[in-house]
Amino acid sequence: ENPTKTVLSVMGLDSVALMNIKAANVAKWTLISNVLQKLVTFVFNTLLVRKTHPSIFGVAAVQLELLLSTLLFLSREGVRLAVMKESSSTKNDRQNLVNISWLPAVMLMAVGGCVIGYMVTNVLPDDSQNHSSVSIIVVFLYCAGALLECFSEPWINMYQVNMLVVPKARAEGIAVAIKSLTTYICVAELKLGV
């Protein structure tokens, strides 16, 4: 007899009830994670507003965050949606999930390379835009940061498929805190503006 079914029957739960409990746990930790991430971002953005010139903060908040969001969306969201439908019950399934999860890093290298190539060939040679254009070094650093985020995709996808929300929320929270702290230190304290 299946030991899981025995434990569930002793507890008076069936598999549907267990899935409902798991789904509620996923929703709870996702909500907590999102609220904490938004709170950390808000606090560091408030500190940045107080410490930086509005033009520097505006470029970072609008142009560069748009670049980062676009790069990450184009490279990883399709893969995340595809792996959500996959099973991870066997070792072969888990290996396939990990292999597919490396695709966003490869796609980001291609898209990021195109963005940097565009910057080098079209934006930088035009001297009249120097006051409003973004430095190639800053764009490269944003692309590198997005690539670092994509390197975590195999773990994030494995956590998501197996409904292990607490480690996923913890990892994403730490990543947001490190990103916010690094941005604050580089822009506000070290004056590495755009």
C-alpha cells in the first residue's frame, strides 16, 4: 500500500485537499515575497531620489530599467511558461527541465549582444546625443546583471515546478536586496552615475 495515501487517510485528507493546501501555501509565499520585494525597492529608490540628481535617477529609473525588464522578459518568460507544464517526477525529466532552463541565458547573450552592438554602431558615434545617451559601460553592466539573473533560472524553474515556494521567495528576495543595495552604492555613494 502507498505510504502517502496512508498518511493522508490518517489525517483525513485526500490528494485534492493536499493540493489545495499546497496551492494556498504557494499563493501566501508569493504574496509575501512580492510585497517584501516592492518594499525593498521602494526604500532604496527613495534613498536614491534623495542622493542623486533627477536626470541621473530618471535615466536609471526609466531607460535602464526598461532595458533590463525587456531583456529579462524576452529571454526567460517563454521558457518559464513552457517548463511550468513539464513534469519533474523522474531524473530524466529533471535533467530536461534544467537543460531547457539554460536557454534564457543563451537568448539573453544574443539579445544583449544586439543591444550593445546597436549602441556601439548607432548611438555612440552621434556626438549630439552625448548628454542624453546612456554610457555603453552602463548598458553592458545592465546586460551582465540580466545575464547573472538568467543563470539562476534552472533553480528557479525547479523550485517552481516542484512548488517549493519558500526557497524561491528567499532567493528572489535576496537578489532584489543585493540589486537594490548595489545600485544605491554605485550611484549614490560612489557617484558612478549614467
